[in-house]
Amino acid sequence: MLCGLMGIFSLCCRSFDVAEEGREGLLRYRDLGRHAFGEFSTAIIQANQVLEDQSQIESGPFGTFVGVYDGHGGAEAARYVRENLFQHFKRLLSEAEVMSPSIIDRAIQETEAGFTTLVSEQWTTKPQMATVGSCCLVGVICQRTLHVANLGDSRVVLGKYLGREIAAIQLSTEHNANQEAVRQELKAMHPDDSQIVVLKHGVWRIKGIIQVSRSIGDVYLKHPQFNGESINGRFRVPEPVKMPVLTANPSIISLNLRPCDSFLIFASDGLWEHLSNEKAVEIVHKHPTAGSAKRLVKAALQEAARKREMRYGDLRKIDRKVRRHFHDDITVIVLFLNHDLISRGTTQGSPISVHSSLEH
């Protein structure tokens, strides 16, 4: 049955780009759209010279798939994930016919393997590809269940009613060396490496280079043949990489959705650097559904401006690349949950595919 539905999905899929919906300078947004089990709002703002954040929403008879891919060292890995991860997921789901967390895990592993192969093929002409990576946050709503998988430090937060109050519940596990638990995990995995985590300029970094311990890409820290003189010196690890320093093993949780679960905020680290979970949920809860993602991005920018003791209007005048000194690329997807649809197991509307991929 599910195989047939997935076939229909692939035939009917229509593609939209967020940039077509609205643009204010470096900000692009889609105020409101429909996914299989409710409505959604998206926004992305560019800060880097090249947009390193990528994202997608895929919705069809199977349910809803959300991906937020926060690239680092360049945009290539995040773009590759956006172009390939859902395709692997769709094929694996069709083969299995029943959704399970292992399908997301396998799709991530196949994406990691594919990107590693691409790096190997381009090694002689584009060795810098070995130093490009991406965080990867995935959410899938299928058969009344939410599955969340995460690599890196993007985050999904649930807005949940507890009585009459709305609470912020973080669902994803983050993998950033600034967290004590992550440092302890790394030290346990590399007991003979005293430099596995290093405090550098007040920030904990793995091998003194990178903050996240799990990612897609960053193959120079996973395979010894890519740690050599061909890559930029600032990425090179002096000693041989005997075992992977980073992994592509996601943290995965599954949650049965209940009527008190109101909405989900998926966002890259750029948002959470400036907004707490509670503040983000409060903003979504207290304002109209339309424009929720854009509202969150603007709130983060206002906080970034306040931290630098400047006016929000002046921050908006700063162009990409220079803007990175004030904030990172920020991607936000807000999913609103319609529990009538979820409880019946029925989906609404035509299949859609929404990518935030175009650059200025």
C-alpha cells in the first residue's frame, strides 16, 4: 500500500522555492503553506558570502519530511544532503513499506557514503571538498508518530500545552563540544588522545578545529587519506587519523503525537545562538500562524543587534559576508500540527517539495 502511495507522490510532486514567496534583502520567506498534517512557515536569512544553510519540506501521502542542513567550511555538503538524503529516504521507505527510525538512519548513512565517494572522485582537483561538512536535522511525521534524527547542533523544539500554558520541549540531542557530555563522550572514545578537545579562544573545539562531533562530510577527520598536504593548513591534523574523529551516527528519537502537541520549530544553530527555546515558542504561540518563521528570524536579528549595541535597522544594511560577524545563516521551519488529520491518518492537499536553495 505504502509503495503505491510513494509512487503517486513521486509523480505528483510539485516544486516551489521559498525565494519565490517573499524577499526582504538577505531574508527569504514563505509565510504560510500546507503540509500533509497541517500548515508550515519557513524563512532563511543569509549571512555568509555563500549561503551554507539548506533546507527542505517534502509532503505527500507518506506524511511530512523536514530537513535542516547547516553547512560549514562551504556549501557543498549541505547542498549534497538536500539533493540526496530525501531520495534515499523515499526509496528505503518504499522498500520497507513500514516507517521506522532505522530508515532515517540508513538514509543518512547512504548520504554520508555518497558524499565521501564524491570527495574521493574530486580529490585531485578539489581537495578542499574534504574539509566541507554539514549538520543534519531531520523530522518525519508518519503514522501518527514524529521521528527526529540529528547530527550536529541544529535543534527542534516542540510547543506543547501543559494545561493552559504552552511549554517549550527540546526534542533533539545536540553534538557540540561546548557541552560537557559531548566532551566526555569524545574523551571516552579517544582515551589516548589528550588533544581530542581543546579550549581555543574560549570555545571548545575538536582537535582545535571544529565544534560539532557528528556531521555529514568533514571526511578529513574521518579517513586518513584525506588528512594531508593537499588541504588547507588550518584543517590539517598533525598526527595520522587512526580512527574517525567525527561520526555520522545520528541521535534518533520517536514520539507519539498527542493533541496537546501544538507546533514544531526546526532551526539551524544560527537561531538558537540568539533565542532560547522558551522565547522562540512564546513568539510563535502569541502571534498569528502566518509569518511565524520570519518573525523568529527577525527576533534573532534584533537580539544580535542588541548584543553589539547597534540598531536593528543598521544591522539590516550590512551585506552578506560582513554580516557573518554579527550572526550566522539562519534557517527556520515551523510546522503546525492538525490533530484531526493526524488522528485519522489522512493527509491533505497535493504533494509538495519546498527547498530554500537559491542565493542572492
